[in-house]
Amino acid sequence: MSDSEINPQPALPGVFGPLRGANGNVRITGPCGDTMEFWVLIQDGQIQRCTFTTDGCSSSIACGTATCTLASGAPEAVAFELQPEDVLALLPDFPDEDKHCALLATHTLKSAISDYRKKHCPPEACASCEKECSSRKEPLPPVQAEPNGLSGVKHNIVVLSGKGGVGKSTVAANLALSLSAKGFKVGLLDADLHGPSVPTLFNLSGEHVEQFGDTVEPVRAGGIKLMSSGFMLEHPDQAVIMRGPLKMKVLEQMLHGVNWGELDYLITDCPPGTGDEPLSVCQLIGSPDGAVIVTTPQEIAAADVRKSVQFCRKLNLPILGIIENMSGYTCPKCGETVHLFGKDGGRKLCEKYNLAFLGRIPIDPNVGLCGDAGHSFLERHGESDSAKAFEIAVEQVLFALKKEF
């Protein structure tokens, strides 16, 4: 029997080894004596694939694997800012004496990306380029949050739901539109990285943000400042593939790296559930002024929304109230109201948890039609029952904020 059969070598990870077609590559030897080499394939501003080799121990292999996993599929600029702690977050119980391996891995990745940039953006091109980009200087430390979350923003409101498909993005957009129509300075942040809706709701698909130095200029629609991951994609159909630590960094950029300026209200449309993104948003804001929770009348939606209530309470996040969306449909011909998804699910939740009931939003086909076309439902159908219900809900939100302050 051979030695390899007695002591089989562990299988190397799938990202170990040279990468054919790579357009960025570097080899670095760290102070510990371990050598790492990284290859990256970057296309359309994203790292399509990343691989590495190392002559170091199993800790070096683990850190190289974690770094490649985080970088693959990520925007180039986001991967360039990966930190050792992001890598170690994927490696629980990692030995303290080997944590320098994470530093070597992230540094080698950054150098490989820099190698790509040197090849594709030579100094003579930079000299004639008016744009500020991360290839011309090292990224600055993240912006520090003010005590109330964001400098210049008077009130931060997050829109939550424990369940998808309840019309949360539509509620957030119409809340922003209604506040803007009242003369307030409003911003709307679409924090759903994987399914951004704001570009479509405002008829801005294909628009892109502009970056000046380390600051991103939001897209504007009328008097509202908008930010969404959809504005950072090469194509609206492009999939966003990233893990938790990278999501945190992207959300941090969307909150603290955007020139929001002076705002009366920043509305953040969170993705459904109680996972990474809603938690990250609340932590990055610091102390949101309150949450608006959206539900539909049926029990299956209310059951998930109850989790959102508990989420807010664990974070000491004030709940401004609950909106019951898709609450009945009134036939335009006979006038009869049919409760397609049941009735009073939102109100019962409010009674159970002693919360403010912000109102019912009836089903109106024009809400969906306007959303798909990027038109303002409140402007085009201001006399409808649904538009009036939105206005009542906004007044209730403003009233709840006054009670909080």
C-alpha cells in the first residue's frame, strides 16, 4: 500500500490553480514566507472568475479560497475593497496565529486587480481622463455615520415586510412621491440588491449613477433623489451575485457614499425578510427614526409580518405603523367590493401588538400599470380610492413621527 493511500492529501478547492484567460495576475511573498499568486478575469466591471495558488499551509489555502469566493461575481471596485475581516467572517474558529494569511490573500487580490487596471488603463490614458476612479488612488476609509445615521438627513424611515410580493416597493415609492408633493426634500434608497424595483417604478431603467472621487451622485426623478443597485448594472437583466460581507460593503456605499445632501426624509425600501440586508441597513443608518411595515390581508402574509415586528423590537427600532396593501377590490361597474385576499389582517396585527394602523390600500389595476410604465400613480389617478388611501397613510406616518419626537 502506498503512502498516499495511507495518508491521502485533502482535495484542493476548485479555485486553486492558474486561470486561463485571466487579465490580471500577481505573485506576492508575505512577511511569514508564504507566497500567494492570484489570477482574475474582469469583464464589464465585474470579476467573472478568480483563482489562486499558495505554497503555504492549510490556513493560507482557506484564506485564498474564501477571498476568491467573495471576489468572484462581485463588482471590481467592491472586490478591491475587501478586508481581512471579510475573509475571516467566512472562516469561523480560525486560529489567531494564522490570521495574517487573510491579510496576504486580500492584498494579493488587490494587487491582481491593480495589474488588470494598469494593463487596461495606462497612465497616459488616466492623464487625459476627467473621471476619478479607484485605479488612480487607494480607497478612503468608509464614511462614519452621524448620530442620527446620515449627515444632512433629518428623518430616516425604513419600509419593511417579512414577505415578498406584498407591494412594499410600491408603497415605499408612493410614500416618497407623496412626501415630495407636500414640499419635503426626499430621497429613496432601494436596498434590494438582487431585485431592485426603483429604476422600473420611476421609468429609469438603464440609467447609471455618476461618481466624482469617492462620492456617488444619486439619480433624480423630479424632486426625489434615488439610489439603487439597478443604477450600477451594465444591463437591467444582469444578475447580482454576492455573499453577505460584500452586500454590507455595497449597502454602506449606497448609504454613506452617496451625495444625499440636505433631506427631510430618506425612505429606504428594504428587501423582504429579516436577514442580512434589513439588518445591515438598520446598523449602517445607526438609529432609524421608524419603520413602516407592509402586509396584505391574508394570514400567510400576516404570519411573516409578525416576524418583522419582532425584528424591529429586538433592534429597538420604533414601528410607525402597519399598512395593509391589496385590501379589497371594488368593481368599477357594479361598485361591489370583493376581498380577494381576506380582510383585516393588518388591523388585527396592530391590535395584537398595540401598533398604529396606517390604513388599507385597495387593489387598483392602475397601480401596477403605472409602476410598470414608470408613471406616478398619485399624479395620474389622484382621485382614486387607492390614491386617497395612500395620502391618509402618509399623514398617519407624519403624525407617528411627531409622536416619536
